[in-house]
Amino acid sequence: MSDDASSNPATSSLRENWPWIAIGILLLVVTWLLSPILTPFVVGAGLAYMGDPLVDRLEKLRLSRTAGVSLVFVVLTVFALLVIALVVPMLGEQLGVLIHNIPDWLVWLQDSALPKLGVSLPEGIRLDAEGLKTLITDNWSKASNVLPAIWQRASDSTGAIMTTVANLFLIPIVTFYLLRDWDRLVAWIRGVIPPRWRPTADGLARETDEVLGAFFRGQLTVMAALTAYYWLALWLTGLKLALIVGLIIGMVSFVPYLGAIIGIVTAVIAMAVQTQELTPFIWLAVVFAVGQFLESNVFSPWLIGDKIGLHPVAVIFAVMAGGQLFGFIGVLLALPVAAVLAVMLRHTLTHWFQSRLYLDPALDPAPEAPAEASIPALREDA
């Protein structure tokens, strides 16, 4: 190797630190491989992160860390049980209505919807109960080839259900221990950062904590507010599945516009099967128009503001990219990771606009009066 190459600081640093770079890459690969089992740990870490400020306040009241965590868990458990006691019976009733209405939906689809679309069923096939029974009977001899595939799918579904149940039991356990040891965990992470990097890391951590904390609390409040609004408003329109539609909209509302789109489609189909009168659809349009106004001009600005600093298209891309790379766990991590990357990008741009390469006129091939240095806006209101 030449003397120039050996004296190059970048080359020397890379040669000296390549084991640590390899370890970092290995950790990323292992995380990707283990992504199917990370859900309870990621959810537990998120809950511990949101609960840590409350436990810290209890510690200031001279409660021990374990006692504070236990008190928070008791309060949250009682609140969850109250919500379940109030919501589950109504949700069960509406699911019963949904199941009871399936035959009517099939008849409506066959006699009204498909003819209006110019689609006709093959001769002799009907979507009512007798028609489906006849269809199954006539094709029973061919069903033997399908049964193994159905059994395999049922077995896979059973495994997925068991995994989901196990995760639900693991989440509170993981949350309890992470919340109890949260401060020590943060101190340990800070301790492994090289001392010369700690001032920068502390600044990034503070800004990221402000963004994520405000965003999570605000987003959860917005989701609850939208669920309550659409549940009540759709119930007033006479929609029998108002609670189900409201829950769907609230749960998906963290992706811009997706919750409203799914809600509109679901509510219109449910109302179309329930009644063919025009007036309820007018009221549905009013409900969703007011809901979008409240979300865009009241709930989100007041409860979230511009905390995450990402354009809605960037949010959609982050959620889709997370799901593509890491599945469900990627969807959960998409917005937190995007928020951290947005903070890092803002700091990177600040250093770029102060760099010699950006400011030195001698390096510009066409010297002109430099434009005012400002960070390009990454927000929706830009």
C-alpha cells in the first residue's frame, strides 16, 4: 500500500474499525432474520417508553421504581378492563348483526349490485343459502383435491393464532421488566457510545425523544378521538355496524387518508346492504366530510402538530417500506424510525449548509451570489 493511502485518515479509520462495522452489519442481519418474533418486544419497548415519564414522576414522590411500575400497571389494567367491559358486548352484538346480514348481502350482491355492473352469474348458480348448498353438492367430488390445501391453511392459521395469543401474554411481561429497568438501559446504551460522540448523541437523543414522545401521545389521542367521533356519528346515521367501522378508521388513521378511505368504502357497502334509500348516504357524506375537517384542522394540529416533520407521502412510503422489509413489525417501527431519520437528516443538512464545500465560492465552477442558506422544508405546510 502506498504512503498516501496509508496516511489517509479515512482509510486508516476504516482499517482500524472494520470489526465494529462488521458487527453492526451482523446485528442488522440478525434483526431482519428475527423480525417474525420481535413483535412483543417492540410493542413492549414502545409501551415502556411511553410509560417511563409517568413512573419518573412517581419516583419523585418517593415511590420505588418497582412500586411505581406496579401502580402504573394496576391503573392501566383497570382502565383496559373497563374499556373491554363497555366495548366488547357492543362489538359482539354488531358482529352478530354482521353475520346475520351475510345472506342478505349475498342476495343484494346477486340481485342488485352485479346486474348494475353488467355482471351476471353462470346459469344455475345463486348466492343464497340453497344456491351455495347446491353448488357445494354438485362439486363435492372435486373437493377432495382441495381439502389437503384447506387443512394446511387451517394448520397455518392455528399456528398464527397461537403465536398471537403467546405475544399478547408476552407483551405485559416484557413491558413490565423494560419499564422497571428503563433508566438503567438508557444509561447502558449511553455508556457504550464513545465519549467524543456523546455530546452529539445526547443532542440527537433529546430532540428525538421530544419528537417521538409528543408524536406517540398525540397520535394515540387522535386515534381514540376519531374512533369515538365516527362511532357516534355513524350510529346517529342509523348504520348498524357503526362501532366496527369506527374502530377500523381509528386503528388505521396513523396512515394519512387510508383510514378514511377504508372507512368510506366499508360504511357505504354496509349502508347499501342495510337500505337502498338515498338520505342515509347523504348523511354518510356529511359525517366523513366533517370527520376529515376535524382530523385535518382540529385533532391533528392540536394533539400532534408538526411533531414528526414528515410529509404524508413520506409517511405512507415509510409504512409500506417497513412492511415490505420486516412485515408487521416493520409497520410498527416505520414511523418511529422515520422520525429518527428525519431528526438525523435535519442535523446533517445543518452541517452541510455550514460546510466549506457548500459555502466556499472558490469551489463553485460558476461563481455567483450564493442563495440564502436554509434547510429545505420537509413538512406538509411547506
